[in-house]
Amino acid sequence: MRLVSNAVLVCMMDVSGSMDDSKKFLARVFFWLLYRFVQSKYEHADLVFITHHATAREVNEDEFFHTRESGGTVVSSAYE
């Protein structure tokens, strides 16, 4: 059964120094599987990528999986 409404999948990821390549790979696989699931339930699904460390910002998919920042992690900025 497909729903007729739209969906938005908001992907948030810590890009501080603690996120190494293996953790980013796991995040990419997780978000891809989740997106495929959402697509199977909704006619139209959009992806929004948000990175955060000390501050948050909306980015494209490439930046999401390849950005690395130094400094601490403040996840609350991503929720705002």
C-alpha cells in the first residue's frame, strides 16, 4: 500500500573529527536504506542533509558525506 502524501527525510550527521570514514560509510548505508523504505511508502520523498559540529547547516549530499570539521559537537544546532 502506497500513501498518497509526500515525505521529507531529514538526515543529520556529526562532522566533527570523531566521525571517521568507516562511521560515515555506515551512515551512508543507513540513510540510503531508510530513504528506499520511505520511497516505497510515499509517492514523492525528498532528502534534506544537515551537518553539525559547533554549528549546523544544510548541505548537499556530497558535502554531507565528505565534510570533516574540527572542534566539538553541539547536536542541538542541527535540531534548530
